[in-house]
Amino acid sequence: MDALSLPTHTTHPPPLSSATLSAAKRRASSVRFSLRPLHVPDPEPEDPASRPSTSNPLRRPRLLKNPPPSSFSAKPRVKIPKNPLKSLVNPSHRPDSTTTTSTPTTTSLSSKLWLSSKLAPPPPPPPLPPPELGENDVREGGSQATKDSDSNDALAAIDYRQLGKIFVGNLPNWIKKNEVAEFFRQFGPIKNVILIKGHNETERNAGFGFVIYSGPTAAKSAMKAVEFDGVEFHGRVLTVKLDDGRRLKEKSEERLRYVEGNGAMEFRTKWHEEREGSRNALRTVLETEPENWQAVVSAFERIKKPSRREFGLMVNYYARRGDMHRARETFESMRARGIEPTSHVYTNLIHAYTVGRDMEEALSCVRKMKEEGIEMSLVTYSILVGGFAKVGNAEAAEYWFREARDTHAAINARVYGNIIYAHCQTCNMDRAEALVREMEEEGIDAPIDIYHTMMDGYTMVGNENKCLIVFERLKECGFTPSIVTYGCLINLYTKIGKVSKALEISKMMEGGGIKHNMKTYSMLINGFLKLKDWANAFAVFEDVITSGLKPDVVLYNNIVRAFCGMGNIDRAISTVKQMQKERHRPTSRTFMPIIHGFARAGEIRRALEMFDMMRRSGCIPTVHTFNALILGLVEKRQMEKAVEILNEMTLAGVSPNEHTYTTIMHGYASLGDTGKAFEYFTMMRNEGLELDVYTYEALLKACCKAGRMQSALAVTREMSRQRIPRNTFVYNILIDGWARRGDVWEAADLMQQMIKGGVKPDIHTYTSFINACCKAGDLAKASKTMEEMEALGVKPNVKTYTTLIHGWARASHPERALKCFEEMKQVGLKPDKAVYHCLMTSLLARATVAEAYVYSGVLSICREMIDCGFTVDMGTAVHWSRCLCKIERTGGKLTEALQKTFPPDWNSMHALDNTIDGGSDMESDVSEDDLFYATATDGDDGGGGEDDDKDDSLGPRL
């Protein structure tokens, strides 16, 4: 814009007059610009009609209809005098000093234009002339061009450089801030030194940084520092530059684009794009490889500024893993950043504590939610109910269920499933059934998980009928039985001992196209292990290998237990080594049966070697491991070594529990050492441990073994004060204690108390009572008791027949003893070594030469023993040899046959010499009593096999 748009008629105008200059001054405020070359018009006479009115000071220029061609021709330029108004357009262009007439005019017009420029500043001249515009175009487009130029001027006018700031490059990676500050402090006071950290090694810098000077001389200090560009610093040639403001300028432009936006789309900066990419990467890792916790944590750490959503995802991830400590750490890190948690984040944290079984911390989170006014959602209540269900606290689960029902209008099936599971775990099936009915009345369809929960609850209580009813109902409702459904049935039958039906369910499942998994195989193996059917247990293990499944730690533990049960401990150790080769880490349950097996066999050295092997495998011995070792020693009556292990356990920092002391008490009770049993009972009570029925059983066992029945009655009174109910085993111990003393009346009174108390007598109870009757000589009552128990469906076992045979033999009725022996064989019971031993000892002690029936019976029993390969010990051989002298003084068939059961080093002459020396009468009596109590109803066995059941019950508790 170099000229005024004025009409012209000639190409050579005369010099400007004073009137023209005066008119130009008046038209200064209405100046219009054009792209045409400058032409000075001839003065014309003023036309009153053409004068501008006072109401509209804007005067429109006349348009040239036929512009002179000379203005655009290539003819030689004619010298045109300077235009004094040209300086108004381009203030940088000043007129020559020779033009003296235009100086006052330019100054006055400039003053007027500067005043208007404060209201609307004129744009700078463009570098290239734009295309010509008409009058209307000039008028309409002028305002928009002014706005664009204003914004460009505003950006160009901002100086983004920071005074006193310099860039320092090529620094050593190991350099520290104080060393850089010490070097550049010679140029002025330093405000800050910024060293950019390395990407991978945060302890080392990236090789460049910034130095910011302070004070009024900051700019001069920076200029002086720049002069040192290229100086050597710790073996490096430094690069020192002033701050060019490029970083701040890019940020400002980016912020401006963000504010303005990009049409309907939101403008996203590079930082936002990088963070969004990191967020997506975290979600992808969580969905594809959640087991790789290192990848998840790395993806989370790559997010520059995580939001509440990312923190919530990480808290939820740690909750699913059961890592409540890291979940809490992530939660606190979120709050430290100023991000307030929502109900969703609190719910994830509560979930973490419930998975970790720390319900106290879960409740503290609930209290914190209520203090902050955050409403608990239905998911939160569901997690709380499920958490208390897992820890077996049905009362707390019921409380939060009721609060959820009072707070929320509708309860979903998930909450009902958790509360039903809580009551099923505590075997409260009546309440579980009531909740199912309540759910159905509210119109909530039960999912298949609730059916599985009910089946599992009936499995725990051993109710086969109702479990099958739920199974049939599941199929009626249209659900397809899954591996979990069949697994519940298999678990039911293996727990109640019906492994054959479990195998039928297994075949039914395979017929439906459902393959076994590791859990169903483990259930079958456990069922066979309970029956001590080692062959079938190993057959199932072979099926696991054949099916292509890789055995896990649980399955290997069952196989180790099977090998230890059958006495092949070396194979068990080989299995442990195979586990380690397959990258399975053995647990304490892996080593417990091996340690117990060695201890039970009396091989303490090898048991301790397994302790060392367990430590080398990364397993720290626990109280259960020590209990397994102590139990094995107690079963072998090695109480001194058991006490040594107890002391070693204390030195190792492992506190004995109630099961440890109970096992020691049972050991001393088996020896009849009442003092030691009460000593450990007092020790156990002083340490504040729980006194249960097993503890009092050990005291009763010690008292009855020692014949101190009054002390036993005092123990029962103490049990009543502690509100500990008597079970079958307690009654068996007491009845056996009175049976030892031959007090059949006290034994009968206990039988009546037992029936009135709702305790059902078992085979061991009847065996102990028959023993009491035999001791009192009341064989008629003993036979009647045998008939009563058979009528009640309780079948006699080998020990019951042994007790009755012993009673008939002691009553000098050998024919009845032999008859009872034949009855035992007729019912399908196979006589064991103890039966032969008891019967032969009783008959030989009371037989005479004249009794042919007894003679033939003894000879028949002797032949059966030879066929079975039984061999007696030396003491029994001496006793039988003395009895044979009464029947066959010079030897005979019976002596010849019976001596075949004697030990290989038997010497008949030496045996006769010992017999002549005397002293064997007492030995004979003691043998009979010891034999009976060891094989039939000895207190060590609790009336037969109860001690075996006791050991089995103690096993899981250890």
C-alpha cells in the first residue's frame, strides 16, 4: 500500500499548491489504500455538490473508467516529485531533507494516525502486493485482514527467550549439579542447575542441562558464560548457548492449538497421545498376560501421569493376585498425587484384603468410606459377604447381608450366592435352604454356581440324598452338568467311602464328553488312599499321565503320601526329586509323610536328613512338620526322643501348639505315665492354648491305663464344667477302664448314659463292654451283647471275636472258644496272628490229655498256623513248650507240629531246662493279659481300632 487512491487526468501534474495540502490534511481520517501506482491529479474547481458532508466525513474516490495505458507501459520513467503522504503509509520511509514544505504536514498527520492506531493498530506492509480489490472488497475485507495480522503480530511480539538461561551440552554422564554450578558460578550468581536424567540409568545424566542465573545481572552473566563455548571441562568440549526460547514457543503454540481446537475434534498434544498409548498398552497387558506381573508393572510405570482409572486397574490387579500390601501401596500413591478415591477404587482395595483373608483391614476401609461420605455399592457388600464366607465367619457375613438388603432395594444373585456359601461352609444347611427359597420368592433365578454350592454343602455334611436331589434339579432347570457338577459328586462319594460310585460318576462324566481335570483325579486318588488301596491310586495316576495332563504339586503330594503309606519311602523320595526336576516346588505337606514315616520306623537320622533336604528346597519347617516327626516317635513309644524334638522345636523359634502337646500327652498315656500327662496338660493350660476334647481324651487314657478311675471321673467332671461334650471315644476309654477292673456294673451304667446322651455306640464300645463281662465271668451277658449288636446292624470284627474267645478260654470252656473261632471264619473274617496266639495260649494252658476234642482242635489250629507261615517269638515258644509237657510228656504229633511255629534258633533242650528252673507261671499269666490287651481292647487302642482313627484324625490337624 504505497499510494492514495485519487482520481487523475494527466500524467505530468504541476507542483502541489497549498490548497491541495490543506485538503489532504482534512482527508487524513478517510484515507483509502489501493494497489495502483501513484498519480497526482490536477486541481479542479470545487463543486459544492461533491463536497463531503459534515455527517459523513468519508469521501469515496472516483473510479477510473479508462486508466491511461502509460501507467502500465514500459516507457522510461518520468521523475515524480515525492508524495508527502507516503510517510503515513510507511513511517520508516522518511522524506528527503530537501522537502521542507512537507515536514510540518507529516508531523501533524502522524500524530493523528498514532492516536487512531491505539484503538485499531494498522497492519504492517505485506512482503508481496496482494491482488487488486474493489471498493466493496476493500470495505468488507479490511476488518478480517486486520484481525489475522493482529494475532500474527501478537505472536511475533512475544519474546520466549528466558534471560539468564543457558544451554550446556556435551557434559560427562557422571557429572553432578554442584560441580556444574561451581564452574559456572564465576560468571554470576546461579539460581538453579538442571541436569537432564538418563532414560535407562536415572543415576546418570543424559549429557546436557541448563544453567539459570539470578539477579539483575542475569543476562550479562549468561552472555559471559556463552563466551566459554568450546572450553574443555573434565575431558569434554562444552557446548554453551543462550536460551533460544524454542521450547517455550512450542509449548505456547501447542497450548494455543489446544485451546482453539481442530474443528469438532479435540486437539491432542504429543504428551496426551503418548499417555493414551501407555494407557492402552496397560489394558492390553492386563487382558492378554495377567500372569506376567513384571510386564503389568512395567506398563503401569510407563504412564507418565496415571489417572484414577489406571490406579483403580492396578489395585484391582493386585487384588486378584491376593497381594494386599501392593494394592494398599498403589492406593496410597494415588492419594498422594491428590486423586481422591471413589467407591470403585475402595471396592477394589476391600477385594484385595478379602482375598488375603485380612477382614480387619477390609472393615477399616469400610469405615473410612463411611467417614468420607462414599456410598457402598452392591458389589462392595457382595465382596464383604464373600470374604467373611471364606474365613468361615457366617455371623459377620449375615450382618453385612442384612445391611445390604436394607440399603439397596434389590439384591442380585451374586450376593445371595455368597451368603449361601457362608452357611454351607459352616454346615448350616437349614439356613442355606431358607435363603434359596427367599431368593426364588423374590423372582431371582439361581445360577448354576448356587447349585454347586449347595451340593458342596451337602457333601460336607455327608447327605447323599439331598445332594442327588440338587443334582437332578439342576438338570431339570435346563443346566448342563459341567466338570464342577460331576466333581461335587465325586468328592461326595470319596468322602463317604463309596469310591465305586465315584468311579461310576467318572464314567458318566466321560460319557458326556467331559474330560477329567487335575482336581477330579486328585479326588479319586484321595478316595483310594483313604481305603489304603495303593494299586488303584497308582492306576489313577497312570491315567493322569496317559491323558497328557502334567501333575501339579497337589497330585505329587498325594503320590508321595501313597508311597509312604505302603512303606516304600525311597520311592517317595524319588518322587520328590522328580517334582524338583519338573520345576515344581515341594511344600511342607510334601515332606510331612516322609518325615513321619521315618520317625514311625525309628529312623530318626533319616528323618532329620529330610529336615535338611526340606530346608535346602526352600521350605521352612513349620509346627506341622515338627508335629509329624513327634507323632511318629510317639507311635513307636520313643518318648525321650519325642521330648528332644520338642526342645529343638522351641530352640528353632517355632512355638508348639495344642496338637503338639496333645500328641506328647497321648504318648505318655500309652505308657500309663499319669504324672507326665498331667504335667504337659498344666503346661498347655498355662500357655493359654485351647483345651479340646482330644486333650482330655489323653488324660482319660492315662488314668484308665494306670487304673486310676477316680481321677478319670474327675477329668470327666472338668470336661462338663468346660462344656466339652463327650464323644464315643471318651466313653470307650471309660468303659475299657472299668473293664480292666472287671466292674461290669459301672461299664453298663456308662452304656446307658451313652445312649441317653445321644451318642451312638460303635464296634469298639461293644467290644470293651464284652471285655468287661468276660473279666467279670458273665459270659452269658457277653453273648447276649453280641446278639444285640448284630441286631442293631453293628457287625463284630476280629477283635470282638478275640475278646469273646479269650473269655470262654479263661472260663474253662475250650469247646465254646473253638466254636466261636469257627463262627468267626464262617462270617468271612480271616483270623490274624493275634487270634491264633490268644486261642492257642488259652487252650494249651487249660488242656489235658483226656480232652480229645480240645486235643484235635489244638492240632487243627496248629496246622493252620503252619500253613499261614506264622512264627511266634521266643517267650511265647517257652510258654507253649511248658504247656506241651502237661499234654505230651514224651512228645507227640502236637509237640512236633507246634514246634514248627517256634523261632529258627529254638533249642528244645534249652527250653526244657528253662522250664524246669521255674518262674514261668507268672510269665504265663502276664502273657495272657498282655496278649489280650494288645490285641483286643487295650487302652492303647481305645477298645480296638479307635487309636487308628485317632491318629487319622490327628493327621490333618498336624
